[in-house]
Amino acid sequence: MKKHTTAMALATGLSLLATTALADTRIGVSMTSFDNPFLTILLNGMKEEAAKHDDLELILEDAQLDVPRQFNQVENFIANGLDAIIVNPVDGAASLRMTQAALDAGVPIVYANHPPAEHANMPAGSAFVGSNEVESGTMQTEAVCEMLGGSGNILVLVGALENESAIVRTKDIEDVISKEPCTGMKILDKQVANWNRTQGADVTANWLTTGMEFDAIIANNDEMAIGAIQSLKSAGVPMDDVIVAGIDATPDGLAALQAGDLDVTVFQNARRQGIESVKAALNMAAGKEVPGNIWVPFEPVTLENIADFQ
């Protein structure tokens, strides 16, 4: 396959490229963070698909939640002649610059999981692999609505605001409770907990100190939901008295569901997203066309169907 080269020097962060025999195809992967359970599943899906191809090497980089660092990683991938790039973006709003840099150099770029700013109209040579977030928060909130009988006070744990998924999942909650049969549900408060278990626990602990009476906590992801559960238990709140909902159906989320602590989650197939990201990057590196958006459906998970996801 064609190699894309520039006159730029090799970057320190790409020391893995300093091998005597390079694979026929090399794909650079920049992840938002290696220290995230859900993104670990995403990355493992990429590795699983890559292992099927003897002539493929993944060059892995951790952006460590840093937008400039991620852009530098993309620039280094381009400078070192990689055949394609996969980005799990720290901030979707920062994607335009990365997309333009890659396309100017003739290097295909695939975004995984976190939607880039241009996902509604991906330019030729780029693609987004993910799940339609309108489904996720909608499925989650409809399940909570059914459990509450359409009426109750809810609190919302919100992901990082620079991530479109957090914005859409939160809007999904608001949209569901604005319509029958869920109009008896009321949001008492929304707080950002940045997808993080510890922050989810801290926000929930603060809510508990206010004495607010609530019936459910709806979290934009399982990690924040688990943090909420930890604080509820520490405060002696019976888990039968409050509904807690998450999204992603991570292994920890499913364990919490099995234990009766988490009431609902929504399966986002991170493994499949990772697999499809590598497939798309390989096809684009080979000069094949791929759809601008490659959708992996969400699926609601409760105790009744948990066995299908374990």
C-alpha cells in the first residue's frame, strides 16, 4: 500500500516505529485515554481485528485527555508515513483540524466512538464509527419511566461537556420526559461528573447532603452510575428505594445490574465499534470507499435480558 511521507523528523512518541521490518500496513490509533474501562473494550476490539491481519501493525498512543497532545499525535502519524489513522477524540469540536491535516496529506482518518464535529457530513477520506446517541439516552430514560410509572423526581449525572455524547444523552432524557407517558418525571438537578466513577460518587454525596427527595439517578454512563451507587450505599440508602440507570453495559455495569444495584443500562458495543474502525481504516487505506457514518446499534439491558450480554 502507498506510504504517505513528509520531511518531518520522527517523533519521540512513535518509538515503536523504530523496527527493522515494518508491516505492509500501519495504522495510527490515538485514544482519548488508556485509563477508561469502556475505552479499553473499544481498543481491545481494534486489537482483535488487527490480529486477523498478519501484515497490519497498530501504532497506539494515549492522548491522556489532552486535545493538543492528540493533535500532535495525528501530526506525527502523518509525518511517519502511516497508511491510515484512527482517532477516539478527546473533544469532538477539535476534529476539524485533525481531519483537514490528514486529508491534506492524503491519509484516511476514522473517528471511533466519540462523534467528530463533522459527523453529519463526513468529507471523502474520513469516516465515523459509533452508535446513534439519540437511541442511548432515549432507551435508558424510557426504561426508567416505565419503572417509575411515568412519575418521579430524577437527578442527572452528565458526562464531559466537550463530548457530544454527553450533550445528546442528556437531551434524550429531557425529550423523553417532555412527552407522555413520562411527563410526571421532573429533573431536580443536573451535574457534570466527566464520565468518572469518583466524580459520580462525589456529586451524589453532595446531593444527599442537601436533603433532596428523589426517585432516580440517570447517569450518562455506567461509571458515573456506579459512583452514585457507592455513595448511596455509603449513606445507607436502600437500593430498592432509588432507581439508578447507566449506559454502556460495561463489565462493571453488568455486575452492578446482576447484583441488583443498577436497574438499567444500555449496551453500546464498544468491541464492535473497535472492530469496524479497523475494518474501515483498512478499506480506506486500500483505496476503497466506506460510508461516512458506520452505525453500531444500542440495545437496552435489564435483569430480564442480562444473560444475552454476559
